[in-house]
Amino acid sequence: MSSLIATGWWHACAQSARSGMERSTMAARWWLLLLIGLAAAAAGVVRGQGGAPDTTGFINIDCGLPEKSRYVDDVTKLKFTSDEAFTDGAGTIHNVSADYATASTTTDRSLYTVRSFPDGARNCYTLPSVVPGSKYLVRARFMYGNYDGLSKPPAFDLYLGVNFWQTVTVPSADWLGIAEVIAVVPDDSVQVCLANTGAGTPFISGLDLRPLANSLYQQANATQGLVLVDRRNFGVGGNATAGGVRYPDDTYDRVWLPWSNPPAEWSDISTTEKVQNTIAGLFDVPSVVMQTAITTRNSSKPIQVSWDTHPNHDYPDPGMFFTFYVSELELLTGNAVRQFNISVNGIIWTKQPYKPVYLSTDSLYNAAPHRSYSRYNFSLYAAGNSTLPPILNAVEVFSVVSTGNVGTDAQDVSAITSIKARYQVKKGWAGDPCAPKNLAWNGISCSYGISTPPRITSLNMSYSGLSGDISSYFANLKEIKYLDLSNNNLTGSIPIVLSQLQFLTVLDLTGNQLNGSIPSALLKRSQDGGLTLWYGNNPNLCSNSSSCQLPQKKSNSMIAVYVAVPVVVIGAVAVLLLFLIKKNEAKGSVKPHILGSGLPSHSQNGSEHTSLQQLHNRQFTYKDLAVITNNFQRVLGRGGFGPVYDGFLKDGTHVAVKVRGESSDQGYTEFLSEAQTLTKIHHKNLVALIGYCKEGDYLALVYEHMSEGTLEDKLRGKGSNTRSLTWKQRLRIVLDSAQGLEYLHKACSPRFVHRDVKSSNILLNANFEAKVADFGLTKAFKCDNDTHVSTIRVVGTRGYLAPEYVTTYLVTEKIDIYSFGVVLLEVVTGQPHILKCPEPVSIIQWTQQRLSRGNIEDVVDTRMQGDHYDINGVWKVVDVALKCTAQDAKQRPTMTNVVSQLKECLELEENRFREDLSDTYVTGSSIDRNSSYSTYATELSQGSTTFEMEHNLRKMPKRDIGLPTLR
């Protein structure tokens, strides 16, 4: 798509489908189509009785219209407004040349003016009042019209928020272009940005926003959007005015264009009867579109249509979606039969003939994008027993773009936006501050975490004409390291809140008009070497010679006294404690026995002794463990606590002995936490503690043995049995694990948060039943009303840590859910939680990037090649995983909900039919509305993250969607 989508609407599609057509004739007819008007708005609600559809949520912008100007479009009756309030005052407005603002070119008033952006690398429109997690159609309109008198049509890039949308390439002054994208918007507003690529000044004529029902266009989800290539209404001949369908006939204001200059062998058919839309929840096609169709005059001739792909710098091999809408418009009598097949580039797409239903809308489409060709030639041809030629009512064609990139941390955005407004910054600051990297704001540097939003780490606002005091908003940039406010006209004192920036290493305040003194906290950090502080050339700052110095330190002799006394005291206490401990140990060795029957004290303090007395498991000595493990001969694995050894009790019970290693950064606290936790919890999906050893500094825990090792090893092919887990085994494992975590979160009293959920802490027994292990970092809630626990440090494993836990240290159940979402992605993909490709990237980003191509096979573990599984279940697990790893903890499900979803996935897998379907297309009418999967479809339509759906409930083997025969 190196050129605009409208190239597909007005030019490229018609050219690719009918080579040799005259461009001038076709263009003139499409200019006439714009008599309908290209501005409008569809609310995505059901059409009311006796009136036009509700337009709630519509935004109709005429770019370049003078401020506060308004008008009503003559055709659609939609109200258009100036773009002044949406642009933050950027850009300049122009009228197109009078040669193009005429009825012979277009009567669409919104194309008579433009706003251009000669300054800045990126300029943006902000469209407000968006419902987060909902689906929208965003449409931009363009007519250059030689507005600048240069006769140099430009090219530039469009972005939807921080995600590349497409390249706009303007071929001529009279070219009318449309760029349209369907996407899920994660926030309460959405930005449309024009980026200067050095090929001319970006401009725009109009901008529309249309809410869509979330059940529509299931291929558009949280990680991928659909860019319109073509939307056609067949059966209206070359009459553009009669054939163009949009609002109010289409309640979403989609524009259905006729196929211009149809071949002579085509024949138009139509009906005045209403066509029932039995698949309205998935494809809400207006009846007026379906009331017309084409067929061929000779039943032996196929209907042939084709589309070209348009690669660009971000998508050299764009994925494509094709949806064919079909309804039988003739009441067939006698022995008349209409059945047809579809082929793509000579290869059969439909393995069995398709028969359209009388006056009922149906669809044939590929559920995953296809990317095998640069040109797609479709042929619809009559089946062998058909007496009538094929029929086609409408078509939609989309390419796929990624919407998985995340913007800058919300707190940083709020802070820098407030700073921008406070000082009226004119530095070309538009769009997201940090993303994408190549468009980051001038003077700003950012850190880009693997699984967290970008953070602002450096801000250079020197020589920026700043005046007034230093805003407290700077203190909200919590991860900033370098702050340069030099050579401005800042006044007032240095705010003490700047000392709260714990990562700040350089602060340059040189060359301002600051007064007063420097906060002592900043001075101390500067003198300690943790902060480089420059404040020269501020005439009124530190005017008192002592106001920029810390109080004098005590003399060296006094410091020596202050230090020596406590050292001597502490040393004496330590010697006494050591003597007592040695004396106690000399009384004899510890005998194995059941706790609670006179446990001898090995404690360093009374609280430790009390805690160990609460355990109701078996205590072992070091000698016992040496016997059990055959002198620690066989190592099963290693963790953060230390090595794990294989062992057997005297009664033959197989056990695993986890011993604290000398280099372990985990000590008695984690040991005691795990032992205490495991005495309070008992669940079939949690590893059971058999006993412990605490002898001097020697710490060990004895567990039930899990013969199949860790889930991580099984996914990576490690261990003696390298055979890959089947999809059904994987589902059972994650369901078992989720049930164990649900027990911790809901059934325990007090409730627990694991804090270290990962694939290496999920163990498997001989029956491949999963149990969650390693409770050394577990935290308990004090009471049922607690919502979080505050800690003083972040613990866990990089790549599994929830972003809010890293920044706030607050422990909630949602941090386990985030980590479990990462585990789910590992189970589906077989990939580690952090990949090197070649730079480190989280499995979340890796999955989102691949899903943006639309094919689930791009992420499914290749070790499951040949394993038949329910593709719907795979999509659903991925959907659950991405919901679990949502950046906003409030959007994550509960573990109870996760368990419920995984049970449905397992049910889908267990109930799938064994026969292989040969059909490579999907029909919208094949949905069983009473099935459990239909319930899933409803949940997807209501959720913030939706994924493409397979609508044929006879379950399929792995390669069964997305035109697989064309690979």
C-alpha cells in the first residue's frame, strides 16, 4: 500500500480487475460519486423506526474550514464542523484552486479546503469521547487541488496513534483519496497523525470517526487493524449515483461503491424484496446493497474479479482479507440449480460447491490473512450440476496493520502534556512523546522496556524561551535521569519536589533568573556524587553565601566517638550471642520427629522458633537428607533458592529435596515463608510439602516428587522425554495451574499472591497433572477486605512482572494473572518469556507483532506440527493471555474467569469432530447459535480484545483457515 487506500477505491481496484479500462472515464464517474458526500457518521446502532439511524459518537470534520464554522451536508444531512479544536492550533488552512472546487470535479464541500502541516515531523488530530476497548472506523479524506500553487502533489505517512496506518501518495491535483481503517481503540481518545517523510508537505481535507458494533469485523482486535482496500456493490452497472450506498442506508456510514465499467459478459439482477441479514451480528450489510448482484450471461463463463496488493516500507508483504457477500435474488423453480466454486489464481478455494440462499445474506471469507501473491485473481464458476451461472452481490477487501504498539506511560504523558501547555511549547510536540521511536518529541529521550510502556528519561528544554517558575509537573516524570532547563527566563525558587526524582543524575539550571536557595536534599545528593547540579548565571540564586551549602559536618574526632561506641557495643553483643548458640548446639544432635512434640530451638530469635512450631510437617536432619538423596547424587534442577535433588524416603515415597545454595540470594525469610505457606494450603494443583530441614545455617525443603519435571522444560524439549506436549495436554496443564492459583486467590484464608508464577514453577507428575510450586515469595492478605499489599522491593522474574508492580511495589492478585498470561503465551508458542530476535523482546510483543499478520499459525508452537487441534480454542487461549497481560490491571480478568475460559477451551478440544474438513473458506451462516462457541463469540464482541473467529463448528485440523491451499 505505497499509495492511498482510495487508489483501491477509485483507481487501482478497477484497473486491476479490468485491465485496459480508460482511467479518465473511470475517474470522472468516481468524481460524480462524491455528489453523495464523504463526511458523515454512523453510530453503530439499530436503525430506528420512522427515522434515520442514531449518529451518537459520530465526528465529522472539514479540515481547513474557518474556526467555529459549521454546515449540514446536502446529501447525508450530517453536520460538519471546523477542525480548529482538534489540531492544537497546528498547521495552516487553505482553499483548493478554483479549477478543482467545481461541480465537474466534486460537489463535496469538505474537499474545497485543506489544512497543511509545513512544520514539524508529525502533526496530529485528537478525536475525543471514545469508549476504551471499542471498535471504530476512522476515515481520512484528501484532495490536493493545487492548494499551494506549486503543482507538486506530496507523499506522507499516516499513523493511528503510535501505529503506522499507511502511506498517502497523491498522484495528481484532482485525485480524491480516502484512507480508512477499522481498529479497536484502547484509550478514551484516538489520534490521527500525519508524518512528514521528506516528499512534500502533508495535508488533509476531512476526517471522520464512526463507532462500530464490537461484534463486527472480528479480524480487527487489540493487536491488528483492517485497512480498507476496496468495498464494492455489484449489480448497478456503471451508474455511480444509483450504486453508491452509504449513510443513512448504511448505519455505519460505510461507502459501498459500484464496480465501474462492468465487462460485457456480466448481467445485472436485482429485487425490491428485503434481503434478510441472518449474519447481522458478524457482517451487517445493508439490504439495499444485497438487493443487487451480478451474474454471467453464459453459465459456462465465470465471474472474474481481482485486486492488487500495495506493499509499503512497513508491510512489504501485506496480509489480505477477502469477504464475498452472496444472496440468491431469483426464486428458482423446477430443476433450476445455482451452485458455484471459487478459485484464487487458478487454485480452488472452496473444496465443495456453495449454494446461495434465497433473500438471505451470507458471506464467504478467509478467517486469517493471506499473503501469497501480489495480485489476487478470483474466479466464481458454476459447479458441475449447476444449471445457472454464479452470483455475487458485494465484496470487501482489507489489508492488515499492527495496532499492538503501546504508547508512553500515562503518567509521563500527563506530565509532559501539562509542561507543554504551561510553557506554550512550540517544538513540534505532537502525538505520543516517545512512540514510535523515529517520531519521538524533539529534546526527549525515552527508555523502551520489553513488556512496559516507554518512559521519559531525558528532557532538554534549554533555549526554549521558558518563563515563570519551574513547574511541579517536572517532578511527575518519575524515571527522568537528565533534565536541562538552562538558558531560559525561569524565575522563582527551585522547587523542593525535584529532589523526589530518585533517578535524576543531571540537573542543569544555568542561565535563568532563579532566586532563593537550593533545596538541601538536592545539595546533599550533589555533594554525595549522585547528582550533577549546574546552577551558574542565576544572579539572585544563592545571594547569601551560606544558602547553597549544607550545614558544617561534625569534627572528625567527634565522628570517631560516634562510630566507635556503637561498634564496640554491637561487637560485644555478637560475641555473647555466638557463645550461646555454640553452647546450645553442643547439647546434642537433632532427632527426627513430628513438630509440636518438643521441637529443640535452632532459632536465632524467638519469633523464628514460634514460626517453626506452627509447621505440621516432618523435620529432617542433614544426615537424613544425605540418606534420602544418596549423598545428594542426582540433581533434578536448579532455582533461585538452590539445587533440587532426587530422593526416596524409607517407605519408598519419591521426593524432591530443595537445598539452599551458598550463592543463593534467598535465605531464611523465603524458606520460612514457603514452609509456613505450604502448611496452610492444600490443593491437588499445588505441590505438597513433606518436610523440612533447619540445622544451623543448613536449610532444605522436602516436596512430593514430580516425575515429568517443569513445564518450561517440556515446552523447550529438555529432559529424557523430548516428545512435544499435545494441545490437549497443554490445555490440561494450564487449567490445572489456573485452578491452583484460583485456590490461592479465593479459597485460602488468608488469601495469597504467589508473586513468582512462571513456567519453571509449574511441575508435572507422571500423569502430566500440573501443580504450582515455589512459594518462597508468596504474600498473604491480612483480611478479605485488603486489595493490595505494599512491599519494599520488587521480587520475581524479569519478563513475568506486571508493569504496575514494578513501578508501585503494590502486590495484588492481578500481578499473578499478568504472569500467568505470559505462561499461556509460552504454552501456545513454545517460546521463552523473553526472546532474542536479535534484540531482547518479550513474548507479549513477539506474539502481538506476529498476530498483526493475522495468521494464528505464525505463533503456534512448531513442535505441534501434525497435531490436530481446535483452532477456535487456540485463538481463545491467546485472547485470554493478552487480556491477562493488559497494561491496565483493571482490565485483566480474575483467575476464576480464566479458569472458566480454559475449561471452555478444553471442552472445545475434547468435543471436536475427528473428520478433516476440506473447505478452506468460511461461511457466516454456518454458526451454530446455540453452541458454546457462540457464547464465546458473544464474549469476544463485548470484550476489549477481540480475535478473528472461525465460524464453522465442525472442528478442523491445524491447516484449515486462511486459504491454506494457496501456500
